[in-house]
Amino acid sequence: MKACAANYGDVAQLVKVCKAQHEKSSWQELEFNSILVKKNLVHMIRTDGMDALIVKDDDGTITGVLLATVDQFFVCKEIYATDVHFMCNAGGIQLFAEFKRWAKAHRASKIIMGIANDDPTGKIHAFYEMVGMRKLGDAWVMNLKDEIQEQAA
């Protein structure tokens, strides 16, 4: 498994992966618009502070997608990274590690993620705990500031 930022050549496969994931999601009642998804993916790839992060298996098949973005907190000038969507069949650990690397490269001091799908088995919660996030309200948070300071030292 190899995780990286998607490029324009990945978009057609990405749309198919997003459609398959959407059909399994708690949001399947919403109509999936392939043309709009393609347009939005291209926008994310093109726009600074946004990316479509992907993980591919050894055959080059995309098995996971994390649509990443950064923003500034309302109350201070610190930057945080978050996911617009995180969908994965395999390679979630590698994809999250790429997101963490990406967040640090974009000067984020924290990662903040939510869960917009039903999680009756608790699998998503267990994954977030395993990668080192902590639950804060209904969000999952990881402090990157300490790691960034350690790298600078």
C-alpha cells in the first residue's frame, strides 16, 4: 500500500471509488453526481490548502480516499487540518499517516475529524483511537504542535 496526493490522472478512478463508497454510506439517499464529483476533485487537486489523498494497493487500485483541507481557527491564528470525507476499504493506516504528514506540511497544529456515517460496530472510533486521536465532544482531535516542535529541534 502506498499513500500520496492524487493527481489529475487519478480522477476517473477516484470518481468510481467515491461512487462505490457513497453507495455503502449513511448518505446513499443523496443522488451521486459523477460530473460534479469529478469537478470537485479537480478543484481540490488544483487548490492550495486542499488535496485528495489516496492509498493504492500494489496493483495501483485506489482503496481509500481522504479529501483533506486546512483552515484557520475562528478564535486564533492557528491552522487545523480536517477531512471533507474519509472513505477506505484497505490501507487506512497508511492513508491517515499521509494525512498527518500533509497536515504538518500545511502548518496545521491540529487534526480535527468527525464521523458522518453510522458506526454500529465502533470500528471507526477504534481506528481513530488506534492512530492516536482523542475524542473531544463529537469530534476526534490530534495535537500536532508537539510533533512539529520536536522536528524543528
